[in-house]
Amino acid sequence: MAVPLGGESISLSLALAVAAIVAFGGFVTGLNGFGFAVIGTALLAFVMDPQTAVALMILPILAANTSLIHKQGEYLTL
């Protein structure tokens, strides 16, 4: 089974590996407050080429930072 990704498709096992690696990076960050990009990018580079791993890690980092900005906005009053 393949998961569509742009013009290409990736295997289901690769998609699950990516999801598990991103989740593990989030777990590590939850424990100590940092390390999501370091852990996630390093582990993703084992299952795909490093350039794709770096590009792929931008998406969850951007989502997490956007969430933090939104949450911080609730406490700011101008």
C-alpha cells in the first residue's frame, strides 16, 4: 500500500516510521524541553535522504511554533 506524497508515493511502512519518529521527538521534547529537531532529523535521516529529512521536519516544527504563538496570544493584552 502506498501513501501519495505530491507526485510520488511512499510506502505505508515509511509513513508509519516517519509518524513514529516525529512522535518520539515530541516525547523527548516533552521530557526535557528541547531536542525535537535534533532527534527527529537524525532519526529521519536513517530512513530517508538527509535533505528530505530536514525539509520534512520543518512542518511539525512550524505547527508547534504556530500553536505556541496562538497560545501565548491568549495571555497577552494590549
